[in-house]
Amino acid sequence: MTSAYRALAFAAHGYRAYLGDAFERLRLPALPERDLSGAECVVTGANQGIGFEVAGALVERGARVHCVCRDEARGRAAVEALNARASQTGRGRGRAELHACDLSSLAQTRRFVERYTASGRALHALVCNAGAMVHERGNTSEGFERNFAVNTLGTHVLVAGLRPVLGRTAQGDANLEGEGGYYAPRVVVVSSAGMMTEPLEVKDLEMRRTKKFDGVKQYARGKRHQTAMMERWARLELENVGEERVKSGRGYVGYYSMHPGWVATTGVANALPKFYASMAGKLRTTAQGADTILYLLTAGTEDLQPGAFYFDRAPVAKHITCGFTRYEPKQVDALVSKLDALQAEGSVRSEKNLLKASGSFTKGSATKDASTKDASPSSETKTKRSNPSWNIR
């Protein structure tokens, strides 16, 4: 009964606040004209939808945007379009670069983190935009449930892995070429208000204990995980640097999650076709969906609330009243401890898959799982192959 109440409350509020006309009624002022010349930004899922919109706006402001895309061909086409868009603005300082990486693969995600760190580049902004809603139960070749692999574990690996680079960039009086000379590094996770339909799941992260798999429910759980992890990072940052530095907006890393509204994207059309058809002409545009992300990237961090969940440029509630979804920090700590353990376990699976692909395993040592015969991270085990829907909210 409680879950039905949460779903009804979420839907009712969504029809009032998450559609395009609600955004238009706000009549928000123009976004801050922050010069990002020299900034290094990572945007996942940058080849389409909201991610493409965010990447384009950052490039136009002079940033170098590292576009992390699952499909190399589509990513390359997007990067070419982004660079053409930058040259047409007249600024010509920004640039987009492609990093082909399937975020459902722990091995590929870790490899991206390692290579970026080794490059010695700064990192001013990390936008975790890529997401997945897969309706059929299935695993990656490393054995992780596919929604969990992208939305929860992938986000954790990216943020934790790149935190040292963000921290290094935060130090010093000047870390940017543009006006002001300093930009407080930040992480923006594109979550979803759909998380309010679910409590924080810590025990059954991959929905193994239920007979009937529910992709929408698992997606919402992953989005709850993302928001909780940003709260935890913000709490740790405050403990590390102190309240005065956080208020100053300098010398620390900011962590934020947000909801873009109900947006007309290919991901939504593929994942929720009936909903998409029923909302034809009413959903937000990708520019409207990207607005709050860009606000969080261009506003001064002294004006932002660390660990908050943003919607339409303002912090909003993370829980439905009487929804019974609240949790304690120790539960989030337990979640992260599990993710750390799964990451270590997954690295062993990745190595095993690579050994199989290279023929280093003998026939006697091969397992029964034929789906890992190659090192492809997006292979699925014991399930019918289907196309996952990415970047849906």
C-alpha cells in the first residue's frame, strides 16, 4: 500500500511540475555567463539527448569536453557536431573529445578512469548523465545486473576513481584560464525524481531475491542510490575541509544530484513507449532538461547546497511526505562498502573474461557460462538479448 501511495504521489506531482509547460511558467533568468575557457569536463552519455545538450553548452563556453559514449560511431558523429557547433558560436575555444566506454562494464569504466588520471589533466566537472532502464532480467559479462551496473556501480566507480583528480584541481588560487581564474570542481549526477517511489535498498542491490523482475523499480532504486552517494560525498568533503572553506566556494569539490523533469528523449521513447506517446507534445525539450545541470555547472559553489537534490535550479525534497523512504548515513556507508566489495569482485571477473578471450584458459577450467566467451562487457547471461534504453529519467 505504501509503495502504491508513493507512486501515485509521484505521478500527480509530475503532471503538475515535470512537463514543459511547468518549466515555461517559471520564466527563469538566463543562465550565468560563466567563461569556462581551459576547463576540463567529463560528460557521460554525451552523444544524444540531455548529455549532448550539456556538452554543447560547455563547449560553447570554452571548455574541453570529454564525451564518454557507449557507441563509438555515434559518439564520433556527436563529437564532430559539437565541434562544428563550437566553431559557429564565434568563440572557437572549446572542443569535444571522444572516449568510447561502455559504463555497464566495470573493466572499461576503470580503464577510462585510469587513463584519464594518468593523462595528468585537470578535471573541473564530472557530469554523470548516462543511465539505463532495462526491463528484462539480465547480467553483464562480469555478472552484474544491467541496470545496477550502469546506474549504481558505474556511477560509484567513476566518482570514486576520479575524486583524486577533482581534489587536485580544487587546490591553488587559479585553475582556469577564464575570468576569475578559479573554478570550484564539482560532480553533477543526473538522477530522477522517480527515486522517491523507492526507499534506499542496501540488501538486494541487483534484485535477485524477487521472482518477478521490475526494470522501472530497479531503475528508481539506482537513482536513489545515486542521490544518497552524492549526500555521502558532500558529507565527507565537509568533514575534510571544514565549513568555512565550503562557504567560501574555493578549495573543495561540490557534489550535487538533480532531476531534469520529464524530457522528450530517445531513451524515454524506447524505455517507456506508452508514456512517451501519451505525453506527446507535453514533455520538456532537451534544453529544458539540461537547464538545471548547466546551472549547477555555472553558478558559484558558494551559492549551491552541497549534497542537495536540485530541480529547476533549486534544492527540493528527496522524499515524499509519509512515504517512509528516509534513511540514516550509516545505511549509505553500508551501501558504499558493498559497492567497494563488488568492485573488487568484478575486477577479478573482468580479468577472467580477458583470459578466456585470449585463450589462456584450458578447456577444463572453462565455466558453464557461455555468454562470457568474449570480453564484451555488454554481454548478458541467461537472458534473451535485448536493446537497453539509455539516458532515461
